[in-house]
Amino acid sequence: MPSISRYAGFFEVVEQSYMCRMKPAVLFSVQEQIQAELESAYLYFVLALQAKDRGLPGVAQWLKVQHDEEREHAMKFIEHAHARGQSVSLGDIHIKRVEWQNIGDLFQAILEHEQYITARIHTMYELAQREHDYPIFPLLQWFIEEQVEEEETVRTILDKIAMVGQTGSSLYLLDQELGRRNTSD
Ligand SMILES: [Fe+2]
Ligand SMILES: [Fe+2]
């Protein structure tokens, strides 16, 4: 029978690996991502108001739901940090200006924004792996899948715009269709 001392090093590693408190680098990345999700929410809210002013109530509704969804994303990270005994502090909100002449421009800018968020999530996942932060893996997996859906949704809208055009009755019908979105599912 090997003595317990033979396993002492192993148990030390086990103890460290299963600590639920976040490593500082992972906590920092979570705080940054909470900020990025809230900035996304604010960006979509600004765009929703612009769409309303331009006579596109359906696009405005779609963007409002998108805003709600981004706030839910921020909450998912906040709840995860709190569950692990961390406090969260937030900085100021900064958003980029999106100039759009038509809904093709608008949804192209949205696709690029979502691709930027995807890249951030992938970088977080790589960091969590390097830091052996196992408890955050399922949450980041959820976000990885969510970003696939986000990009697919926006690409599908861009394909429709390319197919039917974005003026006159095509624009009217697209606006109506986008306005039917009423939950973040
Ligand atoms: Fe998000
Ligand atoms: Fe998003």
C-alpha cells in the first residue's frame, strides 16, 4: 500500500483546481465583458430610437428586443461572479457611433458588432482554459453557442435584404416581419 504522503502533491493540486473563487485575470475579463454587454445593450437602444424616428417601427422593435437580450447577457455574467463570491464594479458606458443610410448598412454594422463580441467570448474561453477556471466553462459554452445564433440571425436578415431589396413595399414588409420579434428567444 503506498502511503498517503505519496499523494500529497496530487491532493494539493486537486485542492487548488477546485477552488471556486475566480482567478484575478478571469474576474477582470468577466467585468470587461459585463461592460461590453451593457454597451451592446445601449448601442441597440440608441439604434432602436433612430429606427423609430426614421419610420421603421418594426426594426425599432427588433432592436429593442436585442437591447433586452444584451442586458440579460450582462446579468448572466453578474450572477456568475456573485455566485462565486466576487463583487462587480462597473465603469462608464462608451459606444461607437453607427452611421446608417439604409437597413442594409444597419444590419451589416450589427453583424460586425456581434462578430466583435464573438471574438471577445472566444478570447475569454482561451483565458479560462489557461487559468484552469473550470466553473466558468459552461457559462462560456452557452455564450459561444449564443454568438453562433446571433450571427446566423443577422446574416439571415442581410440575405433577405439582398434578395428582396430595401425600398418601397419590400422595406415595408421587412419592417413588419422584424416587428414580430417580441421575445429574446
Ligand atoms: Fe450579448
Ligand atoms: Fe449580441
